[in-house]
Amino acid sequence: MNVTPFHIPDVMVLEPKVFGDERGLFFESFNQRTFSHIVGIPSVFVQDNHSKSVKGVLRGLHYQIKQPQGKLVRVVAGEIFDVAVDIRKSSPTFGRWVAECLSAENKKQMWVPAGFAHGFLVTSEIAEVLYKTTDYYAPEHERCIAWNDAELAITWPDIKDISLSAKDKQGLAFKLAEVFG
């Protein structure tokens, strides 16, 4: 597995070794032992989520202030622009973000540790996203930061019609959001 760290070293892009021939392909999408070795912590996943969205759907920027979730994100159909924002106040990269294009074609995965807000924008006609989480969904602890917050200044792909859920339309400005210590 090839690992590419970002300027925020806790977030990583993981690229599996793909074995293919005229019959098709095979790759190991997840191995607990390899993953724990790569990230340096014994993360255990407790929930798998699957979302399907059309072009222009933006989900995020989500996090749970209690029961924080690490997420291992991958795309099995289509393409997304995946974003992680460091919301750990004690971190030297607090308020900075990283992004990666994840697609069924490139087979990249992004590790977003607990302590980060996460979101993605669908850039293909449809996208199906699978992500593993290190803690259970807890709606009472879920928070949302506005995707277009001026202070964060995320450079999203130029998609004309962004579609947000009612919940995501209520996302707070970064300076007003609850963050981690």
C-alpha cells in the first residue's frame, strides 16, 4: 500500500496495490493490521456507511463533538472532492484543510482522524461513497461547519449548482463552531 501524507500529517491518502489482467482486477481494500501500522494507532472500525449522491451534492463539514469519529473514506462509483479540516485547537494546523480527489478509478482512500471536520462534493454524475468509522453515529453530538466558511477558504471545484441538505444549510461559521481542545 502506498501512503501519501499531507501537510497535516495525521490525514493520509492510501493507495492499494491493484493486480489486474484481461479478466479484471483484485485489490485488498482494507487490512486491519496494515492500517494500524500505517496510521500508528490501533484504530478499530465499528460502523460502515454507504452514501449515493448525484453531481453537485455537498455533504459536510461534519463531525461529532463527543464520540468523535475517525473515517476511512473510499469511492466505489464515480468521483468526489474529499475534504478534512483540522478542528483541534491545540494542533499547529488548527483551521487548515486538506483535500483529495477520490474515485472508483483511482481507488484512493482518505484517512480522516477524529478531531477533524469532514465533507465531500460529488464531481461526477453520481458517486457512491463507503466509509468506515471508529465510533458510532451519535446525532445528539453531530455538528456542522459551513462548507463555504470564508475563514477556512476551502477551494472547492467549480460546480454550478451545489445541493445541500437542510441540516448542512444550517452549518455554523468556523469561528462559532464547537471545536476540540
